[in-house]
Amino acid sequence: MSEVIIENTIEDIQNIELDFTEYHGISIDDIEIETEAIEEELLAKYNYKEDDSLADIDQFIVVNGCPKAPESKLGALSKVINKVFSSVGEIANMEVPVENGSTKGFAFIQYTLPESAKKALKLLNGKQLDNKHKFIVNSFKDLEEYGSPDFSAEFKEPELSEPKGSDSLNNWLLDSRDQFFMAKDMDSQLVWNRGSEVPELICESSKWVEQAPPRFTVDGRFLITLHEQGAASWGTDSMIELNKFPHVNAKRFDISKTGKFLVTFSPEPIRSAYASFTEESIGHNIAIWDIQTGTLLKTFPLPPISNLKQKPPTWPFIQWTSDDLYCARLGPDAIATYDTSKGLKLHEIIKVENIQSFQFSPSKCQVGRTTDNVSDILTYWTPELTNQNCKVTVMEFPRKRVLRSVNVIQVASVSFYWQNIGHYLAVKIDRWANKTRTKISSNIEIINFKETNFPVTKLELTERVLALSWEPKADRFATISIDENTSSLEDTLPSKIVQFFNTLLTPAGSKSWVLAYQTGRSHTNRLSWSPLGRVLCVGTAMENRIKNSELKFFDMDYTGTHNIVTKLVSAEEAEKLQPQKKQKKPRGFMDQQEEEESLSGTQLDRVGKVFNKGNGLRLRELAGYTSLSYTDFSWDSTGRFFSVFCSSAKVSAGNGYKIFAYNGKILRQEDQMGFKWLSWRPRPQVELSAAELKKIKKQLGEYSKKFKEIDSRANDLNFAKAKEMKRKLFNEWKAYREETAKKSGDYKLFDFDPIVENLAEGDHIVEEIISTTTTVVDDE
Amino acid sequence: MRVLNLVLHTRNLNQVKYNKEGDLLFTAAAEGIVGVWNAFTGELLGTLEGNEGTVNGMAATTDSRFMITGSGDATLRTWSLQTGENLQKYELGYVNSVAISPDNEYVACAISPIMGFEGSVQIYKLNKETGEISEKPITTLKYDPENKENLGFYGKLGFSYENKYLFVSTNDGSVLRFKLDELLNGEHKIDNYIKVHKEVIMDLQFSPDLTYLITASRDRFSKIIDVESMDLIKTYENMYPLNTACITPIKDFVLMGGGQDAKSVTTTDSKHGGFEIKLLHKIFNNEISEFKGHFGPVVSVAVNPQGTSFTSGGQDGTVRVWFFEPTYFDYTVDISE
């Protein structure tokens, strides 16, 4: 009898008692019930079958292919079989049937554990005993099944099971809202962003944040998480686990450019063959997986460092072309490239002596006259040696035609910064500014792939550029720089400047880049362009010694007349000229400048510097925050929202997140102790044609009308819900106070709040929410 | 918002308190001085000087004539508030907190088991006319580490309405309730208790009518407990450890203050220490406003019984009196059908 059944009987007996109306008033103990009959009835009801054989049929195996030996040698044969088959687990019983004085050539073995039987099936099936004899191991269950007369030997085409959630992988895109992932302590959630409202929960898990923060693939279809046992992918509407990528102790992972492949890296080399790793993988640290199928494609060891001039390899160790057709890794004096369409077969080894680093373009670039003549671009550089200049090479890949090479001297290091659609490449060259090699200033060489022959524009700066960021799909960029003449990176808090570069058309008709504006000194360490361009976030995140975060939103295409540039220029001019008396204006009219100043509410950054009247840049500060405390920030993939968060992994206090609108207005902020991570779910690239896009843009008004309706309906509902919640809380409190009043008897309670009075009189209460009162008092 | 900055204390504050009418304000600080202030103008009316150690707790009689202070110099003292004269001085032990019963008949003090003294709660008879307390305690409730029900040693205490109960908080986060008449008869049975916090309870204050109380703990939570049923009524969460919380009269709000420990503050900016005083709606549990000004943890917050202002004392040695703006009094919430 199983326990479940017993429980049911007791329950049912109690139910039966209720049915026995004629026994009403008599306690259950006094009633004699034929429990056996009820049991039988229940057994029939629950279709319960007694099964004496128990479930240990899995313990048995049948071994075919044993030698047929005379009965006299039965003992020796049993010994041999026992020896072989006890290697996988303890044998409980063994039977070698004998017929007509000879063994029948097979044996029955019962293991103490079903797992041992499984092992035997896996490991000993097909094992050679000697030249003539080979064991064929079958589970008893199979034999029973195949041996039964019901078993049809006819081939039936197996029914294909539906692939796990393949069509629901993209369902989330049907919603116009964005999703983001957030983690607090061990718990993580995937939620719908609802701007200022509480995000709507989609699903949550305590498994997603273990070894590293999870990441979405580029198209947003899969969430990749990292665990002690390896990586895992999650997807579909309810975020179920789709595939596992077992790589013990993996500490890092990277996703290829189109999101097809996953690279996992463990600092500990693979020691033995396990899961999908074979003997070949022993000693390797890097594994490449197919995300969709979960199959292991290839493993790599860390490249050897043969030559001392070469820097140790930096993460990510594997780089991908824009279409994921090829991947490459850096080796000593060479780049090894692999073809993903041929199962990551070695494609070619490109020998480059002393190669320092290389990079693929983020998308295909036009390399010929016609627009369909496109190719991936590979860039790399080699350092300066005694009789050799530093050389930056830009070549087509996989055709290996060198498009450009730049020779420079006095070079400390080179970095590549691609514009996101591959129109421009900025090569930042850090050069020694003095003979003692203590100071660095940067050159930026911009290669323009939009024009024929790929013209190079050279910008020689006096500052050292630390970071550079291109405006998406546009030609402007901003940099974070440090002037090594006045400040050094070794300083406790090196002061940096942010420079904005704009383009100009030269008289010859080609593009050139010029410095347009530079901010005053700050500790800025982050730059982030809106994915739509135009808006740039300049921020100071908390790290190392920086305890004060700042954030500024810049609009690069402000259409009003009074932007930062004109303000600064006019301020400069005003200083030169005599201060003019303000003209009286007719009442009710506001000067346009005043109006704009009152709108923007930001003060003029007088420490900023404008070059050549701004070189056509119409910059305006949209919003600025000085005490936010955050450690990371990011845009959502549509450029509608911006988020900052303060991670408990980096800072112990002030954890939480904030969501901004694209114009820098705070929509939502939530402080949560232990808040760890926030990342937006990216959207796949739009696959609509230009005409279709145009059509949608035309009908934007109608769409927005529809969405506004949905929004307002949702808002009404939320508002009603919140109100309902408040009413419930209030009624609870009221009930509590009434109870207290009852209990305390003559003692007079005093509840002053007008809410209580108003409600008692049945009045409606006018809603009024006061603004946050913030008073900062100077301490003198 | 009008803010008064009261300058007197040189070291960290321990407690701020109003008298029953709300016209006098008392401040007790670590250098051993108690300040007596005009609660509306911030004028210093006088000081009670004589304590040789930090003044941990104080309580004034409802007629504002006398005051009892408990100090780290191991003394319990009685004072005349009219003259500032020290009337009595008893050496009892490290006094953690002091309370006077609502009818001014009894004085209770909690003594911490440190500096070689036994931990206990002692109750004295108070003479309403002379302001003097009985020489011997009526009863001494000893802290017994062997007793399983004695959940950590005694911290803050307070009397409920009509002298019914004495509430004592313990440093393991429990609130104990004793029936006062039983205690006076020498019966030391815990009437009821509730463990509400994971860490030490730093403050225990009552609602204006003494029918429910609010706690503040270093575990970042503040909780409202009903006096009669000992039920947990409300829970308020803060981002930082709390030192103090109080319930406002007139409006349904609670005020909470605290901040990061002094030792971890050095590693953060004062902006990130959580030194703001928070105003929350008592019933709806939403943050209404915050008051910035202290540059160290807030140790004690007391609201004027008239409901028009409140006072905060900080570890930075500053005392601030904050007067509510008209918007505060106009605040209502729409909960109509």
C-alpha cells in the first residue's frame, strides 16, 4: 500500500462521515465502517494495481555472446563474467543457465543498483572477451519488450517532437514595451519596463546570477547565464532553460556578433573528458558552442606566449566577423582564422610578425565602387622595433587585400574604434610626447570607408585620449581625454575632459573632423550614445576612488538658437564689450533666450571651451545630475530609456536603479539593498525594407494614438488598483483603531488625522500630493 | 521649511525629547549636559550640569517640574527643571534608558550589564511634589542569562497608557511586556513578548495616546506594535540601519532616522550614508519626504506633541528643530470609491 492511498482513505472516510446524515450527531469513533470495502472501492477508483515485482526490473541485464562451455567449467565461466561485470557495480545475483550439459551462451545479472545496470549497458556492451567472444548487453526490460509478440518489427517513422519553444522565442517582440533583467541578491527577474510605474514581472528565478552577470544574445532571443557547471541558455515566453553548455569553472563568456555562437572560458584547463569534451580537449581553456543547438563546436588552449614583446592575450580571446562566418584568435606572430560554416575548421593562418592586437569591423564595409561590393575588414597593428616603424594595417577579409597601412613612430599603443555600421574607423595612436617617455598625447587617424580610396583624416591632439565613442549611424564622436601636462593617470583623482568632434566639409568636398567643444575638468569615465544617435550621456560612475557620481545628457542637434556653444560665445563676447543695458520689453512677452533658459533650467557651464564658434555643433545640455550614486549605466536598445544602477557587487550602500527618459528626466527610481544588476533586452535588427519603414513613419500618428489609448487604459487600471490597495490599508487601520477603542474602554484615544474625520462624515477626499521637500541647511 | 540649529553640545546626542505640552525641548548628549530649550524659538533656557558621563536617557514629569536622567557615569539623578538643581544622585550602574509613568507615580530605568554592574530594570516611587524618588527600588527585575525567556539584555523602556504595562526592548530585537501591577508586587513574569527585529532595537517610542508603539532597529526596519495584543501592525523598511523612529500626532505619518555606522561612514561620502530623516505615511507606507541636514547618523528624533515641528539630534553633535510647512498639514490621500 502506498502512503498516498492511505492518506486518501482517511480523507475519504471523513468525507463519508459527512454523507452519513442518519448518523448525525454521532462521533466518528462510534461508527463502525467497513474500511476494507472502502479501500477496495478506492483502489478501483484510483486504478491502483498491486505490483509485486517492484520497479527494480532496471537492475537486471542480459548478457549475450558468452562462451558456450561445458557444465564442468561453469564455475570458471561465472568467475570470468563476474569479474568483468562487477567492474561497474556490485552484483546481487548472477544466473548462467545450463541446458544439456552446456551453458547456453548467455547470462542474467542482477545488480544491487539500477545505475550499475545502466553503466554496464553503456560501458560493457560490445566488449571483447577474447577473439571469438563479444558481450552483447541488453537491459531485461528491452528484451521483454522486443521479445513480446506485441512488438512490431516493422519500421515506423518516429514522430518528430516539436522543437523546444522555437516559435515562442520571438513572442516577446509582439509587445511594444521593452524588457529588462534585474537582479537583487540571489533573486533575479525579467520584467516589462513601464516607465514610472512598477515594472511588470514576467518571470523570476534564483538561478540566473551565479558566476557572472547574465547577458542577452545580440538579437535578444536568448539569455545566457553562467554557473559553476558551465553556461546555460534561456528563452521563450516563460524563460525556460533551453540548453546547457557544461564547462566546469567557466568564469567568462562571450557571444558572437550575430548571436549564433557562445565562447566560454575557464582559467582552469579541462582535465579530463566529460560531457561533450573528448580527450582532444584536455588542457584547453576555451570552448565554442552553438547557442541554438547546444552542441560543442571546438575547444582551444590559451595561445602560447613565445615572444616577450607580445602582450598577454586579452579577453575576448575569440573575435568574430560581422556575419559570424569566420572567427579568429591571436597567436604568436599570427592570426588563426576559422570557418564556422565548416565546423570551425582552420581557414587560414595569417602570419604577421609581432602582431599586437587585431579587430574585425562591426559590419561589412563598402570596399569597391558599387554598393554591393562589401567585405569585412580586419585591422591590426605591429609595434615599433629597432629598425621598423609602428604599422597599422587595414585589410579586407577573407580576401586579404590591404586597403590602407599607416606608419607612425614614437608609439606607445594603438586602439581601434569603429563606428557601429562600419562607415568610419578611428585609429587612436598614443604617442610619447617627450623624450623621457613619461607623457603621452594621442593622434586620431580616421579612415573614411564612405568615400573612394578610403581617405585618412589625421587629428593631432595635445591630450591623451582614454576613450572614444562614435555616434551610432552618424559621423560625430566624443572622447574622454586627459591632459598629461597638468594631470597624470597616476593621480588620486585625475581630472579629465570630454571633447566633442564634429564634421566639416572641406572645399575639396571631403569630410574632415574638427574639435568643436570641450567640457571643463571632471572625473568622467563613461560615454554612452543613444542607439538612435543625437543624445549623448556623459557620466562619472563610482569606481576606485570616485565616490561621487555625475551624469549629463547632451543633445547634439538642438534646434533652438541658444545652445551651449552660442551661449559661451556670447558670454565671451559680452566680456569683451561693455555690459549693455537690457531693453525694456512689453509685458507678457518673454525674451526667447529667457524662455529657453527657463525651460532648460540648466546653468551655463562656464568652464567649457568652444572652438571656432562651435564648428557648427548645436550642443545643449538636456539634464545634469550631480549626486546619483551609480556604478553602471546603459541605454535600452530602442533609445527611449536610459538606466543607471548602483550594484552591491561594487558599492555597499545606496544600491538600486533609476530609469530616465531619453531627455534625461527621471521616470523611476527604486532603492533596494543588495541590488546587483540591470540589463535591457536587446531587439533584433529591423528586417523591413526602406519603403516599409517609410510607410510606418507616415502612419506614426495613428500608431501613437493606438498606443496612447492602451497606455491610458493601463494607467487607469493601475491607478484604480493603487487606490484599491490604499483603501484596503486604510480600512485595516481603521478597523484596528476601532478595535483598540473598544478594548481600551473609557480611555479616550486621539486620532487627529483629517482622513479619519472625513471618512467618518462620509466626505470625499480631494487628492493632493505634495512635492518632496528637500531642505539643505548650511552648517555655520 | 524653517529650521533651527541649536548650538550647545560638543559631542554626539543621545536623546531629544519634548515635554507634554510641547513648549519645552530637552536634549541629552555624550558630554553629560542636558539642554532645556524653548521649543518654538530655540532659545536656550538652561542646562542641567553635573553628570560626569554621557547622558543616555532622560524623562520629564508631565507637569514639567522635574526631570530624571540616567547616565554612563553609573548614576540616576533627579533634577528640578525650574532651578536646574540636582536633587538626588544614586549610583546604580550604566543606565541605558529612563521612563516616567504617565501618572508620574513611578520611574523605571534600564541598567546594562556592563562595567561590573548587573543588568536590570529598576522601578522607583516618585514623589510628585518634591521630585524625589524612593531610596530603594520598589522592585528590581534582574537580567538572568540562564532564563530562556530573557531574550537578551534590556535596552529601552516605556509605559503604556493608564500605567497598564511596562515595555522593555532587548538587544536581540525583542519587545517584552510586563504588567506594571504585577511588577510592583514583585512578580517578575514576562506577560507577553514579540521578537520583531534581527538586530538591536535602538529606540522605542509610543503613539500620542500610548496605545501602540514604534521600534527602530539596526536591521533597517521600524515596526509598529499594538500595546494590547502585541500584534505587529506595520513594518517600514529603510535603506540604512535605523536609530530612531517616532509617530506624528495630527497627521498619520512616521519619522525615521539613522544612517550607516561611523566606521563605515569613513569609506563613503556623507551623501551616501543615509543621514536623511524620512517622513513616511503611517498607513500607506510610502515615503513622503526626506529632510537633509545632518552630516552624521541621526541618533534621536522626537516630534512635538502639538504636531507642528520635530527635533532631531545627530551623532555630529547638532540639534535641529524642523517646522512643518503648510503643505504638510494639507496632505491628504484620495481613497474614495
